Amino acid sequence: MDSQHWRAVITAAQAGDRRALDELVEGWLPLVYNIVGRALNGHADVDDVVQETMLRAVGNLGSLRDPDSFRSWLVAIAMRQIRDRARRRTPDRLEEAAASDFAELTVLRLQLEGQRREVAEAVRWLDDEDRHLLSLWWLEVAGELTRRELAAAVGITRQHAAVRVQRMKERLETSRGIVRALDGACPDLREITGRWNGRPDSVWRKRLARHLRGCGYCGGTREAVVPAERLLVGLALVPLPVGFTLSLALGGKTAAAATSAATSAGWSAKLLGALTKPAVAMTAGATIVAGGAYVVTQPPDAPPPRAAVTPTASSAPPRTSAPPRTSAPPAPTPKSSPTATKKADPYGTVVDAVDRAPDPNARPAALPRRPESGITSTGGPKAVMQHRGDRVTLTGRGYVLVRWQISPGSRPGALVMPSWTGLKGRLFHVASGGSRRMDDPLPGAPNGYATGMGGPDIGYAVLPPGTQQMWQNEYFYVDGTVTLTQNERGCDYGLIVFPTKRDAVVEDIDQGPPRGAIRYGLVRDTGTDSAPVPQYVTRATPADPATVPQRSRV
């Protein structure tokens, strides 16, 4: 929309036009969400900071003298809220995990590939100050902000902003190199990161950067590196995630009335009090929900609008495999009732059982196609879980790869399996790949009988009785949310968790090693609710995930 239109909308909102205020909030919320989300990398505080920013903007709209400066004024408010949030952080909150990694949201929602994806992932390695600046610079090169607005938001001159941006870009390029190297196969880097917890920070950034500078393998560029600003030009804003809710609860007044009373101290108190109100206001307010965004304003005595209580996709993931219960007739006959129950509740009746190793040269069955809208992971695109208690929460609808790395030479012993807890929705074990099972003989091993799980010379890793044998790559399908926990105890093993896509699963399980088919993959998915459910999965959230029974009820 052109600046003339927004000038008219802002002027009307200042004059008390409720619809204009609604349009203003709806139109500028995505910009604020992108700035705050990227600056805080999706931290759980993002919603609060976005809400506070919009509340302050609405409450102080009457004080804005020049409608043409609205965007820079709004961005400056957002940056002040981000800085205030940083000052309020206490030492015991410094290690809080992100609620939903904004870098991953950027990759998924903008469908970034190649070096654009690399830039988004590199953001995780920046310090808070650099990430705050990058949240503005990213929007500048995407055409959403000007350099003047960037400098004004940070509170420095344009010349100083140029210096700050250049230094931030240098650290961003270093971080891109780290992302590239971690995706590679440098044996020295693998040794360095052996005890890294998988969480990017400035200490590991400097340590890995030193390795990159002196490593011919990691330092060698296998493709032309495109400058970040050229990759980001013209990128759209990241859409608001499904389930993101903003509530501007304005006491007993309409949203428009708030603007005319913005300078009142009493009204400011009501605005601050609104932060404690529920997302769907019981009094007048503006509510915006992503996934078919809408704005609702209502007088205090009006009943809540129907749309305001519609469940979002995140709170009630759609299920397409089983017919809904409401499709059954209101008065089923005794004969049809058992049939309806059987069709509605097959999920969880088939749990992974031990199977025989397929012939190494037998091609796998076709993998059924399930809906994919993308998986977000609290561990990012590559969660490395090396220690007991490490965990990652997966949310969405799509495929996930869990890669096993057993190290019997380091500490052989009985294997405590990882567990899936807090399941909301459905989880299936759909395929196995990586070319080999963990009990296949290792090529070139002494006496020819050592396997990926150990051998007579290095000890054994013993599976619990009745447990499904692991392949190097195990594939699962998530429809909802679930947490995977590493329960290492006795046997030394690591898990690497990657959100992936069906095409990548098919490519893995259909392709044998380069020197002939030693082992193809295995498909377990039936495409229906009768597909196997992984062992060690539960809807409960036990204090110790290692205590989940082998065949827990789901």
C-alpha cells in the first residue's frame, strides 16, 4: 500500500476512527513481529514484546505529529521494548531456550534454500547486540526499512550505523562459514565438536572460527559465496505463525477511544493492566490471529464474535487419516457401533516390533505420501544430543530424521533407549535408512564380526529385550507436538535430529552405498493409522523420561 493511503489511515485513527485503527494494527503487526522475532530469535518473550510494542503504539498514537514518520516511530518503539526486555533479564533466565527458533521459522515459512537458508541459520551464532541490529538490517535490504529509519531506531547517526552494520556483517559471514563447515565432513572439526552441546554461542563461534582459519578442508570454498545483502534483497516478511495471537484489551473503552485519551495517566494504567488479560478480551479490544488474520473490535456489552473463539491449527492439529467422530449417525445401531469405533481409534494399536533384517539387495516398498506443512524444532535444523537429558521438541506436520551415532569404543554397555514424551497428536515410525543397520558388520573390522554396536575387541552395546533394531537413519512422521529425550546411560551414544521432507526420505532409503547395494532401506509406513507407533512413546511428561515403558499407551 502506498504512503498516501497510510497517511490517511493514520490520520483517521488519530481522529477516533475505529476501523482505521484496526487496519493500522493489522497492517503493521507483521513488521513488528519480524523485528522482535529476529532480534530475540523466537524466544518465549517475543509475544510479550510484540504486544507491549503495539499497546504503546496504540496508546500514544495521538502524540504522533507527522503521519509520514509512523514507520520509524513504530520501529523505534519496538527496539526500545527489546532493549528494556534485555535489561530486565536476570542471570537465572539467561539460558532460557527459544520457544520457536525464528531462524527455523524463516527457513520454513519463506522456503529458503541454499545460501539463503545458510544466512538464516547463521543468525543463531550472533550475540544479542548483533542480532538486534541484524533484525533491522535484514528488513533494510529486503526493502521494508530505510537506512535513516534503521539509524533512528538504534539511536545513532547514519555514519555510525554504517560502521555498526559492517562489523555485524563480518561476524555474520564468519557464522555462515561455521554453518557450512558443520554441514561438511571434516574429521578434525568432528573431533573438536565431540562434546559441544549443540547450542550456538560466542565462545564456540570463536573456537570454530579459529579452526576454519587454519583448516584447508573447511576453508576451501566449493561454491561462490554470495554476499548476504544480495541474498536478502526483496525477501518477504516472515508470515505470522499459525496460532500467534495478539490481544489489545483496552479496558472498558473501544480501541479508537483509547487514541483520543492517550495522554491520560489513568488510561495509561488501563493499558498496562491489559497485559494481564486473557488473549480473547472480555471487553473492547482488537484481536489478531494468524492463519486467516482478522481484526475484531466490539463494545463492552457485545457478545464475543464467533471468529474470536475459533481454535487455531496449533491448538487442534487437523487429522486427515481417521474420520471425525461427529460423522457417525446420532443413533447408531448396535451392529454399526463397533465398526465405527474400530475405524475411529486404530491409532496406537500397532507398536514397533522386532523385525528380521531384510535382504541387503531387496529394494524397499513405496513410502506412502502424508501431508507436509513443515516441522519446527527447538534444536534448529540440526539438534545434536550427546548427553543424558538433552531433548528437542518437534511441532508441526511432517518428517523427522533421527540419526544414531553409537560409540562402543568410548563406553560400551547396556543401552537406555531415547523416549518420546508429551505427545499431542500422532507420531509414526515410517522408515529406516542410512544404508545399514547398527548390527551390520563393519567393513574392514577385525575378524569381520565387529558391528556398529560393538564387537569382542571393543565391548558390546546390548539392546533391551524386544527392542526394535536401529538403523543409522530412522525416520518418523509427526502430526502435532512431541519431545524426544536422549537417555544415555551405560552405553555412549548420540542422536542428531533433523526436520526433513518425504523426498529426502525416499532418496535415502532407495539408494545403496556407492560401491554396490550393501543395504537398502526399509519402509514401515502403511499410510494409515495402522502404521507402527515408535516404542518408548507416551502422552505423559514424566520427571525422568528414561522411565517410559517400552510399549507405553498413546
